[in-house]
Amino acid sequence: MINIKTDSRKVKEGDTFIAIKNVNTDGHDFINQAIENGAKKIICEHGEYPVETVIVNNTKEFLNKYLYDNYYEKIKDMKLIGVTGTNGKTTICYLVYQILTLLNKKCAYIGTIGFFCGNIKRELNNTTPDTDLLYEMFLEAKENNCEYIVMEVSSHALDKNRIYGLEFDEVAFTNLTQDHLDYHKTIENYIEAKKKLFFRTRNNKIAIINADDKYYKNFLNKDNKNILISENNADLSIKKINLSHLNTNIIFNFENIEYETTINMIGKYNVYNFLTALLLVNKLGFDIKDILKITNKLNAPNGRMELIKYKTNSIFIDYAHTPDAVLNVLENAKEYKKGKIITIIGCGGDRDRSKRPIMGKIAEENSDFVIFTNDNPRTEDENQIMNDIINGLSKKNHEIILDREEAIKKGISLLNNNDILMVLGKGHEDYQIIGNTKYHFSDKEIVLKYIKI
């Protein structure tokens, strides 16, 4: 594996440590720790140390070039699939990973829910990891004889060039709505970051694009083979969607053939997710009919409209943490509601403040009752976060319970008959970040705890 490390905690005897400057940390502060852990060589931008030291102008640029020059040849023959967009990346990539696996092909997945490769399943700190970790996973996938790698490509990763040197056989655009403006500042900057993926294509240059998103034209690169998905006339036309609270039936037309299938996922947005995954696999050379034969074996990732039945009520756990995602899941719940919709939601601290009142309004307008609670407050004042969320709310159908476990407990207690409880924001996450400390916390575990009492 790669013997050059950017994390001093992972340094082993004989490794090289490279001091990378990030937004919140400076690797130069950890050089002595790296030496204590066994680093025999240091690459940095300044300083003198008791081991071999190489001074360079920019350690990040040095690392990217070093990895590309030394390792790209070893991994370039694997088919690489990249998916970007505000919402849906995880579901699409996980579906591609499942489909290829069920078709007896070895595929690795890299994204929000971790690194999957054969029997290997590891958590990751970022949707798209830093360059050194990314190359390590590619090499690991290669050693495990993977033919394909499907990965989520975040706007941060594109802007920070974490995918340096990589070219993609297939790319996909899901949608674009307000998110990460604490970093990108404007929607225009956000678009420009995501567009970069569509100029990193190779071979057949397949690009699957959701043409029902208002920003889709920004992702049409004339050098790619663009395949559009839409409810209107498009390369793949969605003809009919039948929703239920357990599954979704789809009729669609592609290349003058009409197909019908039922997916084990709910919500109109998951129709786009599934069809994007289907086309990505199809354009790798697999027949659509063969893919549809295994559709009944596919599942959404954990924490994506994950259903827990409680008496006559339905409890859904979902990762929705952007305005558009919250609106999508709540509108989906309204499609088949018989009783009340109760929503539990919060917003992360130290992140885009401008989306908080938007999410608060969406939750209140599309629910019968809302409990606003902590998500990951991080180092921000939880009361400030709540003030941002409820700013401008006109209705009185909400309350604030900062303790997330107590909020979930209260939400369950309000369920009566055929009601729906939406627990939004954390999905698959099994932690809560308060201050600078990460505590174990799982929405699913808390729900199961109180419905069994």
C-alpha cells in the first residue's frame, strides 16, 4: 500500500509524512507526532526536523503529482463511475454497486456510507476522501480484482481537486439545490464546482443527466455522450409512476422499448435514482432486461426512507438535510398519508445558516406537527441554530426539544392511528457531534428503544 501519509496517527515505522494544510488543520503542527510514530521522512513547506526533510512550495500539489506518477498506471484499467449532485448520490452509487454485484461482477463503492469492496466495509470521514486515501482504496479494490469502482463525487472534492488525475468512464448528475453555501458562497460557484466532473471523462464518455432539474443544461458537455432522463420526451422517458408506502411501480421508455418494473423504494425522487443507476450499468454493456430481473433484490441504503412499522403507524428515518431533500420526503409521505404527519428535524451547526429558515418553513408547511431538535450542533450555539430555523414561521404547529432522544420519544408518543413519523437529518449516521466531540447516537436505535417500551 501507499507509504506516504497525511494523517500522523496512521504513520507506521518507515513511512513518509507529508504536512498538508487544510481549512481547519495544518499538517505542520503534527510533524513531531508523525516522527514519534516512526516517520523516517518529512515533506513540508517549512521547518527543520531530525529526520530526512524535503521542503516543497505546495505539499498538496506535491502529493497529488506523487500519487498520480506512482500509482495511476496500476489502477487505470478499472472502470470508474462518478456521481455528483446535491441529493441522491449515495442511493445511485449504492444501487450501481448492488446491481453489478448481483450480476456477478466485482465492484467497489466509495461514498457517504463508507468503502465497500468484497467483504470489506469501512466508514469514511468524507463523502469523497482525500487523495491519498482515495488512491489507497483504489489499490485495495485492484488487489481484490474489482473491475468497477462507483463513487460519490462531492462539490468540495471537485473544488479541492481530491480526484486529481482521475478520469471517469461514466458520470451522472442527479440534481442541484441549495447546500454547502457556507463553503461555495453562491449557487453559481456551487454549479461551477460540480461541472468539473463532466470534463474528466474518458473512453465512451457516458453522462447520465436528470433533465427535469432546472440546472441540467450546465452539465451538458458536448464532448460527452449525454443521456437525458425526464418525464417529458427524452432519451429515457418516464411514462408512469405508481407510488405506495412500500414500493414504487415505474413504466419507462428507452431506445423505443417500453419497460415496467417495481422497486423496493418509495418516493418519486427514487425513480430518478433507480433509472440513473440502471442506465449507468446498461451503458457498461449489460442488458436492461437482465437488470430488471434482479430489481426486486435491490434496496436503498440504510437511513434512506427506512421504514419501521409501529402498530398501525409508519416511522421513516431519512438522511434529508437540505431544503429540497426535506421537501421531497415530506411530499412523498403526503401521497399516502391517512392520519397525521409528525416531523422531527434540525440543522447542523457550523454550516450554511441560510438554508435553516427554508427547511423550517418546509417542515412546518408539509407536516401536521413539527418537533425541532438538535442535529449535529458542533461548536455552534444550539439556541442560535433553533432561532435561525424558526425565524419567520407563521404557524404554531411546532415545539422545540433540543435533546434529540427526547424529541424522538415525544414524536413516538404523539402517534395515534395510521400516522406517519418522519425522523429527518441523520439517516444512517450513528453519531452526534456536540462541540468537538463525537458521541454515539443512532436515530434508528432510539426509535426501536421506545417502540419496544
